[in-house]
Amino acid sequence: MKSQILVKRYTQGLVNSIKNEVEFSAVSQELSNFALLLRKHEKLEDTLYSPFLPTTKKTQIAEEVLAKQTFGEKASRFILLLVENNRLELFPDIIESLPVVWNEQKGAYTFEVASVVPLTDDQKKKLEKKLELLEKRPVILKYRIDPELVGGLWVRRENIVYDVSIKGNLMKLKEEISEG
């Protein structure tokens, strides 16, 4: 729970520093590139994540890596901030939540939509319109396939879940039967 709060705070701070869509795209891409760099160079990742290495040494290593790359000032400062505060373990979650927080700041909610099969364009448009009516604001939908649902949909934004799946209905039925 604490890490979720920290992720939200760091992400919100970064989003607040970004001026427009162009800058958001650039910073977001640079952060993703740094995450990819860490995944490709496991030794670098282990070093920067190590609890045994002094923060000053990790900061120095991160500065050297960032100097050799073509990262912008904002992305570099943000990465160094995470390293200096020993919060680099939050980095993957921050990257994942960055578009969600950006969209919320622009007044749009992001929903995760899970279905057994891909939805048609018509189904996607209908779902988007229905959610915009419910939320009274624009929505952005991220789709994924979940074969465990058996059928139907599962839609989530933060702690709000709309479960109209067969699996969800069976779970509700199971609870009702067990309660007597």
C-alpha cells in the first residue's frame, strides 16, 4: 500500500512538471528507454537496485550512464531523483501509471477492459460511450484478453470494477449458495 502511494506521488509530481503533450511523449519515451536499458544490462540494474551500495555511488553510476545516453534533462533529473532517494524499485510502476495520471490531469479516466475475445470496433465504441455517460467525462480504454473470464467483460478503474463476466456471475452465485 505504501509503495502505491509513493508511486502515485512521484508520478503526479512528474506529470505536474510536464507542460504539454509533446513534452509528455518525449519524457515518457525516454523513461521507457531507460527501463529497457536496465532490463538489457542486468548488471547495471542489479547495481542501481542494490541495497548494499552507497547512494552516492549509485548516483554517480546513474549520472555516468545518463551522460552517455541522449536523455532529456527532465527524464534524467527524475531518474536521478529516484536513485538518490532509493526509490528506483518504484520505476516500473511509475512508468506504467504515467499515462493514467497524465490522462486524469487532462480530465479523462483510464479503464482496463478484459474480455475473452477481442472486441469489435463497434463494441469498443459502444462501451466507450456507455462509460463516458456513467463517468460524465472522457474515458480511455486499455484492452487485454483474459481467457479465464469464460465470457463477458471485466472493466476496472482504480478500485471501481464493473464485472459482467460469466466467471464473475459464477463467483457471486457461489457466494450466495455458501451464505445459505
